[in-house]
Amino acid sequence: MTRKYKISLIIYSCMLIFAILFNAVVFLASGHRIKFGIHQYLIPVYAILSIILLALFPKLENYRNLILITCLFFLGISLYFALQFMLMIFSGDFISEFIFFGLLFIGIFITSIVILAIEMLKIRKSTSH
């Protein structure tokens, strides 16, 4: 595992966990009666599964192609939602003080996703003979 991969994994994991916890706090603090659907349970499962697979990818030799495809799929989903959030920020619905910090957060998150994907492909390339 390279240093860039480790740092990007830590940043990605922390930001993903923070975003899920922040979303849960806002959702639960709204004061309305809440009906939990399947998506409230699948989002944390997705986050935990993607973090575990990204952490295990460089260490596993068996099923590396399957884990690579799954991790890239999970990173693609994260990238899609990050870009959707960026579009929401530019739509003008947020207060101006939030825009800078929102863009900073999303920029770091997207950068960590891209670095993780590039490093995973480098690891795959270096281990395939």
C-alpha cells in the first residue's frame, strides 16, 4: 500500500463517515415522525463495505479483480453523489457562507476518490504479470 493510497483512504473514510453521521443528525433532528426505509439502513452498509474493501484491496491476492471492480463501482457511486452535491451547491439554494466550505469539502472528497482509483489501478498493474 503506497503512502498516497493510505492518506486518500483515511480522508475518504473520514469524510464518508462524517457525511453519513451529519445526514443522520439532520434527519433525526428534524422533529418529524420518522419512518425508516431500507435506504436508511443501506447507506451505512455501503459506507462500511466500501471502506473495508478499499482497505483490504492491496493486501489480498485472491479475487483481486472482483474486489477491484467492486471498489471502482463504489468509488463511482461516491463520485456521482459528490458531483450531484456540487451541482446543488452551484444551484444557489445554499447560503453564501456555506458555499466555500461545501466546495472545499467536495473538492477534497473528489480528489481522494480519484487518487484512490488511480492508485488501485497502479497496484493492479504492478501485481499482474
